[in-house]
Amino acid sequence: MPFMPVHSDQPITHISAPYLTWGTILFCVVVQIWMSGLPVEAEWRAAYSFGFIPGEMMVGLQRPPAIDVLPAEFTLLTYQFFHGGVGHLIGNMLVLFVFGGVVEDRFGHVRFGLLYLGAGVIAGLAHGMQFPESTTVLVGASGAIAGVLGAYIVMFPRARVTLLGPLFIPLRLRAWLLIGIWFLIDLFMAGYGGDSNVAWSAHVAGFMVGVLAGLMGRRLERFRI
């Protein structure tokens, strides 16, 4: 996001605490600390072993033995917990911290976990379909977190989100405006951004999974299912 979200005004009322959100953040931090302590070659090997490489699944490219640790299908899960550096990690985890807890509160722990992992898997597949022969490794929780944002905008469109803007000036925007602008930027970049270091199509796909999950969640609440 172009601004840094720091707070959502939605309270947690259905669960005692968003343990899954907190646990995911902690696990990603631990993985990053572990990666940072590795020698450069070992860090590269870990990223390529557990990250998602589109060409493997889409066109059957073979990994070198040194990084052939998991089947490509499993890396659609593991890539979500690895990041390309501390800045990448902090940005993703801050967004997850602000928005994930209230979505977990509304969905419950199990359904939230399914949303998070499912959005991440679909996001990875969408990126792979756009670049089927790519050998560039995909890492990061952005696609999964986009799913959280999709559910959030459906369930809490009028929530107020506090951001830190330029010079750390606080701003408050409605969720539908903030997340909507972010999504439109990603949608544009997915179509016209080309092959960049950002998996724009993964963001779009993960977001749409979240929107569908949010709509289903609202319908289940309406009929008390």
C-alpha cells in the first residue's frame, strides 16, 4: 500500500484473541530471522527450495537437485511464509496485523486459516498462469493477505482505517476507499505492469478469493448457519 496502515476501528467481539493472525506473523518473522542468519548461498537455496517457481508446475521444468526439496504443489503453501527481505516482511505483516484480526474474529480461526491459505494458493496459481515459463521464484504473503483485504472490504466497508502518510501524518479513510484504490492500482498493474518484481496478478486473484469468501460469510451470518 502507498500508505502505512496502523489501526482499524473494528473491535474483536467473537473470539478471545486472533491467535492465528498473531501466529502467522510470528512464524513469518521466525522464518525471516532464520533466513537472515544463513550464508548467501544457503539463503538462495532455501528461497528456491520453498518458494514457488511457476515453470515447474506449468510447463514441467525440472529443479536442480540442490533445491529439489518439495513437489511444486507444496510450494504453493510454503512460499507464503518466506519473504524477499526485511522490508518486504514488515510491509506484509503490518497489513496482516491491522486487518487480519477482525477478519479472523468474524470468520473464526478455522475458516480464517482456510481463507488465508486458499487465497495464497490461488494467488500463486494466477501468477503462474500469467508467467507459465518463469523460473523466477515467488515468495511472500501478499496474495494471502490480499484475500484478507478482500474479505475485509466486503464485511467492513465503512470501517475507518488509520494510516501514516508522508511525514508520518495520520490519516483516516473508509476501508472501501483505501482498499478500493489499492485494488484498482493492482488491477491496472496486473494488466499493464509487465514482468516486474511484484506479482500483481497474484494480488488481484487473492483479493477476489477474499471478496467471494466475505460474501459467503455475510450470507451465512444472515441465515445463522
